[in-house]
Amino acid sequence: MKRFVDQVAVITGAASGIGEACAIRFAEEGAKIACLDVTAAANEATAVSCRNLGAETLTLHCDVTDEVSVKTAVAAVMGKWGRIDVLVASAGIYTGSMLTEVSLPQWQRTIDINLTGVFLTNQAVVPIMIEQRRGSIINLSSMAGKTSWIASAEYSASKSGVIGLTRSVAMELAPYGATANAVCPGNTLTNMVRGVADKIGRLNDMTGEEWLQMRANDCPMQRLAEPWEMAGVVAFLASNDSRYLTGQAIEVDGGMIMS
Ligand SMILES: NC(=O)c1ccc[n+]([C@@H]2O[C@H](COP(=O)([O-])OP(=O)(O)OC[C@H]3O[C@@H](n4cnc5c(N)ncnc54)[C@H](O)[C@@H]3O)[C@@H](O)[C@H]2O)c1
């Protein structure tokens, strides 16, 4: 299925994990892909994977916390292709720190990347989508935006913020036929989760591997997610099959919150 032929998808956090999987999914389905990330080599590697699938690509160094960087990247995409049909805001961090360990700069950094970064990228593409009278924004929130657990204070706050922000963006886009939705992944096997597994495991008197296994056991589906399973839902939210679906925060968590 090639649902995005001649469409342009801009993906932040494209160098790794869910962003990388989304870039590849949209490339498979015929889109032109702009890969935005702060990590140069891995970002270019994603672009190479997309080109190997036949996609045109643009690799852009973009720090989503920096307004000039975001505006420059969006201008580069418009300069090359003249349109933006899809924005996937996937750039994010998770420190796995207990509340009392979160310094003010660390709090600020998580909010800057996970929430302000979504604000800046959404703000940069909304006028383009209004002008086009079409477009889909998909912001990566988290299960942690709807519920929470230990060592997630600044992360949960940022991800709840993404849900509220997405709803307001959806309201502003709706009269123009464009949509904005949030995806709330459960634990997904990416660098982010692997990177904090040992630290969170220690808080629970476990190894990182034991903690990952516990998270899998806690899930009704008895396993963690793979990044491509998030990309499939993101692609649906960018497709014509979801034209009347907006302002939602969709749990893609193997039934975790439900249970
Ligand atoms: N993996 C999970 O279990 C999980 C669960 C819920 C939500 N999420 C969310 O999904 C999104 C993707 O997570 P992931 O697991 O793929 O993480 P990841 O660490 O694999 O990828 C995140 C990417 O964001 C980039 N990034 C970080 N700071 C940036 C900045 N300032 N500007 C531009 N890029 C920046 C990183 O370089 C990296 O390539 C995040 O927003 C995350 O919070 C992930």
C-alpha cells in the first residue's frame, strides 16, 4: 500500500527508535521524507534507509528546542518541496529520575525537548497546513501522559502537556480539514528504553533486563512493543482513513492502561 505518494513527511527524532521507524514507514508508502534530529550520523543513516526504499530525502540538523533551528528546517523543506503533508513530532528524552533527584535544569531540559519542541514544530507547520487546507500532525505523547509511575515526574508532566497542546492544535486546524492527534506508546524497545533500563531496574532492585521483563509481564499482551508497531498507527493517523479523527490521544500500549 502506497498511501503517501507525492506527499511530504517531516519527522523529528528521525535518527532513532519510533521516529526512525516512522521515516521508514512513510518512505515505504511513497512519501518524501525530511529527517530532523540533533544526531547527525544516525539521522543520515535513517535517510539512507529511506532512499534505499526509493524515497527522496532531506537530512536536517534540527534542535527542536531552538526556534530558529526549527524555522530554518521547515523553511528548507518548503524550499525543496513546497509543501508539508505530515509532521511527526517524535524527538524526546526520558531520564528515569526520582523526583528528589530532578534538578531544575534537568526539569527544564525535559520540558524543553518533549513539550516546547512539540509546540515549536507544530507552530511552524500549522500555517502551512492551513494554507494547504490539508495536513496531519502526529505528536508522540506517552502512556505516561495519561497515567504514571515512579521516576517519571518531568517526563509525565511533559507528555500530559503534549496531549493538551495537541487538542488545542486540533481545534485550530479542524476548520481547514487538517488534523492533529497524539500517540501514547507503551514501553517500546528503542534506545530510550534500553538506555534507562539499568537505572530504573536498580530502583526496583532488579537488573535492566529483569525490569524490561517485568514491564512485559505487566502488559496484557505479555511483551513490549517494537517501533514499527507505533509507525503503523502514526501512518494511519496521517492517512485518508482517519480524516475525521482529530484531537485524540491514542493508547498503543498492548492493553496496559486498560488493565
Ligand atoms: N520508547 C518508548 O517506550 C516510548 C514510550 C512512550 C513514548 N515514547 C516517546 O516516543 C518518542 C520517541 O522515543 P524513542 O523511544 O524512539 O526514543 P529514541 O531515544 O530512540 O529517539 C529519540 C530521538 O530524539 C532525538 N532528539 C533528542 N533531543 C532532540 C532535540 N533537542 N532535537 C531534535 N531531536 C532530538 C534523539 O537524538 C533521538 O534520535 C519520544 O517522544 C518518547 O518520549 C517512547
